[in-house]
Amino acid sequence: MSPHRQLSRRSTRTSFVAREVEESFLGLAFKLHPQPEDADAKRELEYAMVVHDGTGVVESETFTTHVTTAGKNQDGLKEEVKRVSREILDRVRQYEEDRHVKVSSIGGSRRL
């Protein structure tokens, strides 16, 4: 550290409302639970969203939705994936509006 630097006794950070729109990074992790014994029951899809601002994790939350996979062909499965994707993107857009941030990158993975 330079000998000319001094620590400040008060914070120089601005309040969250006064700051410009910041870039954030979003991580998604998915876990698809097994099909219930009842063939008509929907499978549970659990996904976690983690928001990172470049300096650390800002917020994380786990969500649950239900998907129907039993008895669907490829087109039916594609429609189900589109529905879940729209739901996730709606949550991202709402997060951007509420927190005045811009999600610039989204990464996805499945839980091990």
C-alpha cells in the first residue's frame, strides 16, 4: 500500500437510489425432481437464482415450479421448456426493475 494513502473515517459510497444502473451477473441452478408415482402428477422443478455484482453475491433465492413431462412428445416438451424459460425471464426483468440493475450475463447449470 502506498504511504500516501489514508483510510477514511466515513463511507464515500452513494445510496442505492442515487447510483446509476449497475451491471449484474445471474447464475441459475436447476434440479428436476423425479416423476411422482401418479402418472398425471406434475414434476417439481426447483431452480436457484444467484445475483453477483462483480464484488460478491448480492442476493440469492430458490423458486419452485411444476412441469408436465409424462406422455409428451418432443414438441410438447419444447413448449414446456419455453413456458419455464418465460417464467424465469419474467423474474429477471422484475428484478431489474425493482433493484435498478441490468443483468448482463446469465449462466446456467444443473445441480450435481
